[in-house]
Amino acid sequence: MSADKDMDKREILNVRLTHLEGETPDTIRVVGQAREILERYSRPDMPGDVSAEGENTNSAGAVAEENSGNPSATLPKFMIEEAVPLQKPPFRIEGSSPAKQRRGGGNKRIIDRAADALSGIIPKRGDPPLEILRKCIFNIALITLIVSLAYIVNEMIIIPLKNQQGYNSLAELYDPDNPAPPPADFPPERYPDGILPAFKALYAQNDQIRGWLQYKDANKKWLNINYPVMYSGDNEFYLYRDFQKARNKNGALFFDERNNLETPNDTNRVLIIYGHNMASGQMLSPLNKLLNNLSYMRSAPVINLDTLFERRQYKVFAVMLLSTREEDGPYFDYIRTSFASDDDFMDFVANIRARSVYDFNSVDINPDDQLLVLSTCTATSNAKFKDGRCVVVARRVRNGETVAVRPSDIVKNEDVIMPYAWYVNQKKTPHRYYTDSDYTIPGATYTTRRPTYFPTTPTTYRPTTSDGTRPGGPTAPPGGTTTAGGTTAPPGGTTTAGGTTAPPGGTTTAGGTTAPPGGTTTAGGTTDES
């Protein structure tokens, strides 16, 4: 409203100054001064000033020139006042630079976007019931996904990485060619007599170490088993404990409880080492690769096993896939450590060879040879039945014997006896061993006829005969027991009234099923893999 009044006054004044009659020099001078004042009134930022005598310090030409370059000079005052706010600089926080303001604005935009995204998954007041239900289900699924991913990362990456780092540090301490110095504070009298210098540093950390197993392929590409082997006096302690005796799902490699490795003079006809089959590929897991790959087997024919007192090498002569459950067929007792006679021992060897997926034509076995058995679990997808075992058997290299094995001497066994369930689950014709009572395992001896198995009949363990022999297998070893059901338990094993046998360290339930070391069997007859 004030702007309109100012405009009216200027127009009236201009009219009066322009149309005034009887103009005199003084009047003309006053009119000129008034017009200049009007222009300055319209442009308060115009340089220069009007003197007391009414003279402008700038020339009229300069004023005109300035006016031509400044269109707002001729605008009314109210228009200039309205335009001034548009010329003000943008709002800026005192003490902040434009770059900081841009970053602050970017952060604010990110926060706003995050808030918008969360509003789509977090229930809020005013949401319809179905929308609240949808958001709750989504949140539960999201939390489950995050927890599952965290579990997988921990199980498949973090735990295996820590486990491998721990055993790598132990491997650095075991070097037979350059033994690590033992700790100075460990009493020398606590070392067993005859211990190799390479074991002293490890023995000082855990006096239950009894050996070191190395099994590698010739090309060092796919097989690298390199671990200490423990002995606790039972088949349970190191199932889920590592070298430091700490709880660890990977466990440790350990000797069977019936083995004896306390002095240099102790002998074992069969040494047995157990280890887990880990999804990470650690422990004895790589043994499973030998079951279906002849090239792999030919590249890994020799195993190195050092005990506290001597270094040993073994030639592999069998790789077996075995069953452990009654419903999967007759259980072959592959973890025997004692035998009634040399014939009993050679009968045991013959049964091993018959079940090996490969023939090792250049590796012979004598009654006085010593064997090494490596046993681990195998996946159902690999075995075609549950609770299978992958077993590698080797014979100790004799004094003066060459260690080398010709790869061409290792061939596929075309007449291998697989577990009965392996045939049934794949709809294959069972081996004659299960269907022909006159079939004889090459090199094995039998005192009676064996029972015949047919694919249509339930699978059970083969009963023993009245004289204590087990058709297709060795005679019950000293210390073993045979029940009325006709099955034999090895020393340290237990046999139930149902006639099933549990090897040492395994457990047998009322259901009559057996779990070797590393597995447990429930009343329902199922075994958890190690």
C-alpha cells in the first residue's frame, strides 16, 4: 500500500514540475534537481552524491551510462525492494564451507532414503493388519537369513581357518630334518626313552602325541594330510578336541585305543588312525577322493607315519567303501588288531583285498607284515547309503625294500564287493558274494557254507557257524565274544542279544545297530556321521 502512495506522489510531482507555467531559470534548476533526487530515490545504491548546492559529483553522461547498464535503475522502488531478496546469497551455516554443506545435504538425503526404506519393513501406527503381518513375516525371514549366513560363514570359513592355522603352527614345529629346539623349562626326564628329537617340542606341549601322519600326492595338488596323531587310551576324547585338548568340531587324528605306542619295543600288527571327514576338506576328508578316481590313487601310493621312536613308510594296498548299519548288509570288521593265527591274519587281508575298489598288483602281504588303517566317514551322496566309511589300508615297507610303486600296477578292481545297500539303492545286481553260497573270496578260507542273500529279503548281518567262524570273514579274535545270535565282537567291542557287533569306540543299541568310532547310534538305528 505504501508503494502505491509513493508512486502517486512521484507522478503528481512530475506533473507539477513538467507542466508548471511561467518557467524561470530558478524553476528550471529546481526541476532538474528534483528529477535527480527522484532518480536517486528510485536507485538508492547509485554512486555519487548530491552536494549541498545541488550539484552531483558524477557527470550526467556517467549517470546515463550507469543507468544504461543497470535496468533496475529506472524501476520503481517497490519493484526494487521486492527484487532484493532474490539477490541475497543462499542460506549458509556460519563457519561451514559450501563443500561441507553439500556433504551434509548428501548425508541428509541418505538418511531420508534409509528412513523411507525402513518404513516399508517396520510396522508403524496406522498400518492395516495385513500390512503389519506382511512386514512381520518379512522381518522374520530377513533375520533368519542373516543368522543363517553368519552360521555358514562361521562354520565354513572362520572355524576351518582357525583350525588350519593351529595345525600349521604345529607343523612348523615338526621337522625331522631340522628339529625345533625343545622348551628349556620342560624337565628332560619326562621325555620317554628313545624319543626322536623332532617330537620333543610337541611332546612338551601335549604328552599324548604318539606320531605324525603325512599323506600327500606326488604332484602336491589335491592331497595334503599333515597332522599329529594322538592317543588318549579311548576312542572318544579326541573326537571333538584338538591338539591343545580344546573343544573343536574338527577333532584330531588319533590311534585306536587298542594300539600300543609307549616304548620303542612295542609292536602293533595293525595300527588304526581315525579322523573326521570335514566339509572344509581338512583332517582325513581327502581320502574320499580316492574312492572314484584311479589317477588320484596312482599319484598317492605311499603313506608316511612317524612314531615317537622311528620313521615309517607304508604302501597302500586297499581302498574300501564299507557300511556300518545292519540294514545295509553284513558288517565287515575292518578294525581288528589281534588275530588267532597267521592264517586268520591272511584271511583278514584277503577280505580287505576283495572289498578294495582297486587292485594293487605290486604290493604283496606276508603273515609277519604290519598294517596301517586310515578310517573316516563318507557322505551319503558318495556312498549311496548312510553312515558309510572310507577306509585306506597300507602295508609297512620292509627293511631293504624299495618304496617306489609303479602306477600302472594299480588298476580298477572289476570284481569288487561293495556293501549290499550300495547295490540295492542304485538298483544294481548284487555281487555273487551275496547271492551265491558257493562263492569263495580269493585267498580266504571257509569251514562252512555261507548263507545266501537275495535283493528281496531284508539285509542282516551274516550269522556265524557253530564253530565260531564267520563266513566271508576271519575267526573271532582272542578277546572277542560271540553271542547266540551268531555275531562276533572284536576285543573292546560289545555285542547285543540281537547279534550285532559294535567295534571299539562305537556304541550298539537295543535296535541292534552298530556305530564305529566317530559315530553314535540311536535306538532307531541311525548313526550320526563324524
